[in-house]
Amino acid sequence: MRVREYVKDLPKTLANIEDGKQLIRASGSVGANYIEAEEALSKKDFIMRIKISRKEAKESKYWLELIESKMDRIKEKESLIQEAAELTKIFGAIVEKSK
């Protein structure tokens, strides 16, 4: 939800519009794949879904770094980048513990 609200308030440049679309897709995929992991039919499936969530969290961080933000939204951008980095680490730890 926070990402979608952040994207709605971005300056409407061509780059931000395209990067914002990519950010929304990647960030939504993090949660969707985590839900799929919780319903996994096997350990292998679980690990694969968590790895996808980790990959999408990394991608979300990338798109956030590219986006040009309004000055009054810099802290929100930094917070979202930090959250994406933390999720990447969490998913990585889950993968390691699941092996």
C-alpha cells in the first residue's frame, strides 16, 4: 500500500511513470509470492517462492533508487528503500534456514 501511495504522488515525468509501473509490479510480486510460499505444496516450492520474493524485493529497491522524488517525499523514499533491503535480508535468511 505504501508503495502505491508513494507512486501516486510522484512528479509526472516519463521516466517516473515507467519506473513507477515497474516498482508497483515488483513490490506487489513480493507479497504475492510470499502468500504463495505460505501455501506451498513442497519444501522446494516454498524455497522457490521465497527466492522470488527476495528477487522482487531487490528489484523494488532498484526502481526506488531510480525514481525522482519530490523533496517532501525523500524520507518516504528512503524508508521504502530501507524496507526493501530488510525484506531482501529476511528472505535470504529464510532460504538459508530452509535448506
